[in-house]
Amino acid sequence: MHREIHQWHSPRLDKKMDVAIYGHYGFALLMFPTAAADYLEYQRFHVIDSIAHLIDSGKVKVFSINSINNESWMNRYMQPRAKAVRHQQFNAYVADEVVPFIHTHCHGATPIITAGASFGALHSANTLFRRPDLIDGCIAMSGAYDLKDYTDGYWDDDVYFNSPLDYLPNLTDETVLAQLRAKQHIHIVGGRGAYEAPQSAEALGRVLTSKGIPHEIDLWGPDVNHDWPWWRKMLPHYLETRF
């Protein structure tokens, strides 16, 4: 499998950020790490291996980026307002740096599907819902879609506008809604086992239905826990059967 590592100094985050790229061809799969992990996490936990046949066949080209979650909601020593600001800076990094990098690396505009597990699922879904002009779909695995679950009670506009279960019910912008209603790949998946949050996925599904946004909520059985062996099954399953 072909792999490249790219790095640049992000002006929006004021730090060096790495991107791992797997493959040569196919639509772009933009992967967000879990919790406070890094851009090689999906390789270390063999998720990349689980989709290697799809990468090697040219169906998908993976862009796995770094997180700054340990400089935001996963950092217990930061002030809550500083965490919210850092989250917004990360959003700007993805939209204004990563997305153009993907298009440049792919030699033109290419469909971008976001993906991630756990906290990465929130990032992948939120990035799509906030910027449907840039992102074409998502595969969000085992996520919780209320950012307040991570803010220890802190609340401001930046929390609101990054918490899909809060801002989506109030979304009335017809341009944004039309973009979301045109998406064919909103896959919200997870399990019903230990440490999963099926109620969050179900709540998100109800909101999307109320807005007329096509989507798939697929919750696997009570034996499906919040853990890597299941994500190694989920991601190839959806890439093989839905794309």
C-alpha cells in the first residue's frame, strides 16, 4: 500500500500538523482520530489494514489528519472558553487548509467523505453538517452528537454551533438545508454494547428526518462495544456496500 506523510505549519493552529495519505486514487476519505490521538492512530489499530483492499484497488484514497483534542475538550487544565476557541481554530484548519490540500493532492476537486470513530465521529458528522458545501458525506462510527457531553457544563455560541443535536433542530437556512438534502452518504453507525451511545445516534436520526435530510442510522447489536475490533468491521462494510 502506498503511504505518504505530509506536514506543514498551520497558520490557523500555529503549529505543525501532519497528514498521512494512503493510496493513489479514488474518492477522498478524510479521517478524524478518536479522543486525543494522532494521524497514525487508524494505522496503529489496523483500521487502514481493514480497508487496504479498497485503497489498493483505487476505490478510496485516505487522508488521516491529526487532532488537537488534547488542546481543547480533552484538556482538563484549560479554561473552557479557550477550549471552544481552539475547537473553532481546528474547524478553520480543516476547511481552509486540509480541504484545499486534498483537492491539490488529487489534482482537482474530488468528493470528500469524512469518517471517524468515537470523538472522531462527532468531528466527522459536525464537519459535514457545518460545511456541506465542502464535504460530500460522512461515516460516523460510535459517536455522541451533543458536544455538551464533553464540555463539563460549559456553554457558549461556539459550543452550540459545534453540537449537532443543538444547532440542527434550529437550522432554517434553505441553502444549507438544500445542500444537506442532496447528500447520499450520511451514515451514522454504532452498536448497543458497552460504552456506546445509541440514544445519541437515534436522536440525531430524528432531527435529520424532521429536516428532510436523507441518512442512515444503523445500530448493531448489544454485543457491539465501543472498541477497535468493531470499527475495523464497520468501516470496510460501509465502504464496500454503500459506495
